[in-house]
Amino acid sequence: MASRLTREDLDVYFGQFVLGTGGIGGIAGETGPGIGLSESDGLGLIDRAVAEGFRVIDTSDVYTGGTSERVVGEWSRMHPEADVLIQTKTGVTANGPDLSPERLARQLQHGIAVLGRVDIYMAHTVDENTPWGTSLPVFSRAVEDGTIRAYGLSNVSGAELSLALDTADSLGLVRPSVIQNSYSLIVRSDDDDVLPIVQSEGLVYSPYSPLATGVLAGRYSTGERPVVGSRASVASNADEYLDDGDLMVKVREFDELARDNGVSSAGLALAWLVNHPVVAAPVVGISKDSQWAGIHEARQTDWTPQLAGELERIFASS
């Protein structure tokens, strides 16, 4: 039986970064020639991340046609001594969100079979057809019987998160402890509702897409368009960002600020999250060795109130 993760445990494992593996065998739900890392490169990526101090590996049953979970499971079996958490998500299907109890239980067993174990089990989305009072008991029982060590929610609004917590409390269930939403210097909607709840309720906030599909990586501010196989080339919101003239003016100013501070744009965007008082560890997907530089810069950036203020000024009302 696996021991339940306390908040103190989670603080240790969610150090500064979580490894996102949605780029192994494709990119998230997209697969095909030239998209994503090969399986061997994916195994190498996990080796590198663990050597760099990452202690949570994130995947999903919907990523890359199952390749992501399979490679993470292969790596886990090759490294039974590794002190890392395996986190997977479920609920996104071709027919829409599905957090029905039957499917949650079935996919958890599937995840255990493929991954070797599931430490943190996440609801990947909100299912309007399945009330929290129906889905949360499946997660809670899995924690209580030691099948998993914690669970969490992804892509939730403040209202949905409040309702989930209230439901868990009213039914005497184990609460969700990890929240994974999109959040970056560009995407700030969680500031108003989700983050205050996360802070007041002592939850772990581990955002994905910290570089806004690459827009904050310094790649597109002078009119470039995503190349085939890049994350932005398959992201549904990339064109929305790139075609927003006002936003791209801010991105160019941001790139200039990064240069003035001797760091890459990616390093500065990640440093903002690393130094955010409510963010535990952003989820980062790495597809090239050169991208590790941004991780290192984020850890080493001399963070000051002046730098934080400049970023808030640039991205005000983004």
C-alpha cells in the first residue's frame, strides 16, 4: 500500500519544475512524422530530467496515442529505485469530457498496468455531465486504499474548484491536492479566482504551458510562424496569440527586457514562475538540448522587485 502524500511531501517533490512528457511520440494529442521525440529520445529526456533534479513526471492517457504513458512506464521499470512521482491524467476523450466513475476506475487500472504505478491521478478536465459528487469518490477511495498517493484537478475554474472542495468536504472525502491549469505571463485568468483558492486552501499549483506554446520563448516576436513539428504548430491557441498585434508588441518588449538582463526569453518567463509566491512547479516539456538553458537560467536569475515590476508593467491586462 502506497503512503498518502502530505503537503510537506508534495512541497519536496514539486521543487521547481515538473517534467511534461506530452512530447514523447508526438505533441499532446497530435502524432505523425516529424512531431515529437522518438521513444529512445524520450527515455533519454527522462534520464536527463531526473539528473537535473526533477522529481515529478507528468503524462496523460490521451497523450500521443498512448506512447507517452508507455515510455514513462518503461523508464519507471528500468529505474525502480528512482524517488520520483508518476502523475497521469484522464477524462479527455474523442467524445468529450468523461469523468464517469466506471471510466475513472478503468483508466486508473490501465494507467497502473502501463506505468507500473500511479502516484498522482488527475482529472484532466471538468465533465459537466458528471457531478463532483459522483466522480470525486473514485479518487478519494483510491487514495484511502493506497492505490494512489494523491489526486488533483486540471483545467478548472475558480467556481469549479470551490465546488469540488466543498463537495469533498461535505461527503467526507479526501480532497484534491494538486491543481494543473494553463498559466503564464500571457495567460493570467487564474489570478482572479483560482490562485486565491489555491493559496487559502494550501493546494499545490503546477501550471502547464509556461511559455504560452513557445510565444514567450523568443521565437516569434519578429513575425516568424511556427515550423511543422513545433508545439505552436499544433496548439489551437498559437495563431490567436501570434495574430494579436497588441500582444506581440508586449512580447517584443519582453524579449528586449530579457536581453537587457542577460537571459533568454524562455529563461525569464520561467524565472517569473519559479519566483511566483503561489506557483509550486511549472510543467515543462523539453524537446531539444538547447532548451535546458532556459531551465538553468530560471534557477539562477537574480530576481528583484524591479524585474518583477517591469514584467507586470509589460503584461498588464494581457
